[in-house]
Amino acid sequence: MADPVEDAGERLETAERPTSTSRVRVLNVDGGERHRRSDRLATEEPMEIRVDEPGGEQRKVAVTMRTPGHDFELAAGFLFTEGIIGPGDVRGIRYCDVPREEQHYNVVTVAVGRPLPDFAARSFYTTSSCGICGKASLEALDVQCAPVAPGPVVTAELLTALPDELRRVQRVFDRTGGLHAAALFDAEGTLRTSREDVGRHNAVDKVVGAELMAGALPLSDRILLVSGRASFEIVQKAAVAGVPIICAVSAPSSLAVDAARRFGITVVGFLREERFNVYSHTERIAGS
């Protein structure tokens, strides 16, 4: 299923459609010199996710603060990694049907092929910094899923090469310096999918959503790399998608490591230059 405007943030700047970057005027102070100039910031705007069930009315699921672009993937990935839909449930994705002059491309509706269980208490609002804010209770954080498949065994040399590959495709980060990124690699270290977003959890949802829409789940032969820290919600989303190895250039949290051990996921942290730490399931690292 193709997203007809999934690259809008990269290709198009119009008065109607939000873009991945926004231009602002700043005062630049450099030593004794002061100049007013134009600068680019990563765009942060709300996106409401709705579901359209057979024979029923639309239901609002969540509002997430995101960087526009790949919105359909974000909506599908969010619904899947939160356990609301399954791999075969999506029948279509569209922006909100409103007159053109009112269209702001900030409401996405996912049509599903079956009635969904009640999720009214699950999620209401997520910020760009934390994917679990707004949950009704701590119990709702633990999406139930089976442990991931054994997955590949990879070398240390392969892992240490991944951050440079991700950095190479961070085009919006190059323009703004203010975005997180997530990428999927195969067992040979080849970059398969990458996405950027102001929210680290959104970037993960976008890459998972891209694979969901391509019919490529579960991701049992993939390595997920995130540009920041590995938090609990990232491990949870990866577990739902079947990802066996998660790498982060920064640290994991204690809850992330606990979840990774429970779900059978290898977590690699502080992946920088020739160094890294393995926090769980070391058997997937050759020679460990």
C-alpha cells in the first residue's frame, strides 16, 4: 500500500501541507558579532490518529506530536506497535475528509477490516519526547506478545559500521540538527529502511509502519538502530514487530533492558566508533 504523500516533508512546501522543516528568523551571536539570519528548525505538529471500523463510526485513538512526512506509516506503525491492530487489518489509510480550504493534513484515518476491541483507556496523547505519556495506567504499557525469534548472529564489526550508515541518510537532521532517526538493517548490515522524526518513538513507528504496509512483518531478521537512547517504549514496539536486535548510540534505560530480557531481544548501547555494551541476550553477538 503506497502513501501518496509520504515524502511530502522532503519534496513539497505548500501553504496547506506541513513540511519536515520550518524557516524562522534568529539573532546569531558569535563572539562580538551579531547578525540576523534565517534558520531552519525541525517541524513539530500534532497528528490525530483515528480508526474506521466496518459498520461503525470513526474512533479517535491518539494525538502524537510528530514531524510531518510518512504520516500514513506513522499511523499504521503506531496502531500496530500498540497492539490495536494486526498485520492484516489495514484496508486503507487517508487524511481527514474535509473541504480543501480546511485541510491541514493533521488527521489520519486508518480503515480496518474487522471490529477492534475496546481501547478507549489505552492512549490519549503522546508527546514527541515520550511515547508512553497519556497512558491510562502503567499496566497498559506492557503490550503482550511472544518472545522474538532467535534471529541472526552478527559480528562486532558489522554493528560498529551501522551508525555511519544511518548518519549518512539523516537528511533532515543535516538541515536542522534537531531530529531523531531509526533504521532497519539486514543481517549483512545493509540499510533497508530509515525514517526521521522529532520523536524517537515516532521514528520507530514510521519504520515499522513502512514494513507493515509492505507486508514484511515480522522483522525477525532485522537490526533496529536508533540515534538516541533505547527506552522501554522502543523495546516494546520492536518486540511487537519481532525485531531481535536493537542498537542505540546512547544508553538504554533499566526498564528497557528488563523488557528486552523478557522478550528475548538483544540490546546494544553506546554504539560509537569501535565500542559498545551488550545488555541482554549476548548470544546474538559472534564471539560473545
